[in-house]
Amino acid sequence: MLGFLKRFTTALAGQAKKAKESLETKSGLQPILSLESRLPLPKIKQLLDLVGERFVIASLPLLSGKTVLEVGENPLQFQKAIVEKKPNFFCGVLLDFSPADGKKLPPTRMILKGSLKALPFEKEFFDCIVARINTSHQGDVVSAIKELGRVLAPGASALILDFHPFGLYAKSGTDRLRSVQASIRGLEDYYKMCKLSGLNIVDVKEGFVDDTLRSQFKTPDELNTFREIKGSPLVLFLLVKKG
């Protein structure tokens, strides 16, 4: 299994590298320009959500009788899909500081505000975790993966969405989508982080700006931008298992 994962990772890294090199030579565009220089943050977040949703929905396991955690910004993107699978208990942790929707929740559900560095739960509490850490509230990825591993039960799975390591998100200044602490160089970094956190990577998927997203660009200017950034890496999806 370990040999397969290494070969799989190498293949994915090769595909992303080719996409990156292709982008560098297209129209003189250099990765240092970043997607943030081409698109407003709400649009980038919309694209991230659209691509990430495909991976998570297709990979959600059976949750009946399980204890499930979702981590992300408000609104929680996968709460509805998770609750429809009838878990025994669902908890959402909001990484941003906007208030929850104010609706009264049933006793089998809870929404909290929290941080990926210190989730307010006992160790090995959850049977499944869905973590959308590709947000501006991400912080230190190493600490985030470690904390997810801490609260995940042995044998349980976590579905993790992050910025693609070859994505063009970071730029100088304080207004940036990706934290300065989130310095990931490649897919191999995730294997190291997961191993240190007691997690095994079962599956890896990459999401790019491709033709499935073309409909999100309406005006002539937006379509021109789409042609320029097509092929840019967007999302990395990890399916991991503890132990």
C-alpha cells in the first residue's frame, strides 16, 4: 500500500508540475502573479467551494450512528449532506468569527466557534471529520492536521480540503487568502504531516480551473481571465484514515 501511495503521489505531483509549467509559458503569465491578482477573493472562494464539493460529496462514508465533525467557515458547506446521512451526533466548528444562523438546533447537533489549533473536544472523539481548511483562517497547516488527528477516533476517516500546494494564492501584504504560516511546498509535505499525526492517506485528488468552471465566468472580461488562468491548480483533497 505504501508503495502504491508513493507512486500515486509522484504521478499527481507530475501532473500538477506540468500544469504549473504550462501556465508559466501561457501569455507570459508567471505564477508569482497569483490568482488573487486576477480574481476577487469572493470569486476565488466560489471556485474553491465548487471544486471541493465534488470531492467531498463523492467520498462521504456511511454516517448512520456516527459522531461527525465539520470544520470550516460559516456557512458550513457540507452540514446538510452530512445530516441527511443520519449521524448520531453532528458538530460544526466555525473558523471565522461570524455568528451562526441563530436557528434552534436539535440536541443531536451543535455549532461552535473555534480554531484549528485547539479544537474543544476530547481526543479520539469523532468517527468522521470533514475539514475545509482552504480558508484565510487556516493558519499553520501542520498544527491543523495534528489537531484533526488528535480528535479523530482510531480507524476513522477524515476528508480534508486545502489549497493546492502549487496554487497561486499567496501575495505580499496583509490581505491574502493563504496565511504566511501555511508554507507547503508539495504533495509529499502532506504525507509527512499526516504520518506525524498518526494519519494514513487513502486517496488524493487535485482540482484545477478547467472547463467545468467556465460557466462561472460571464462577462467578456471574465472570460478573458478564465482563458488566462485555465489550468491553474485550485484544490487538494485528502481522504485520510487514522491508524
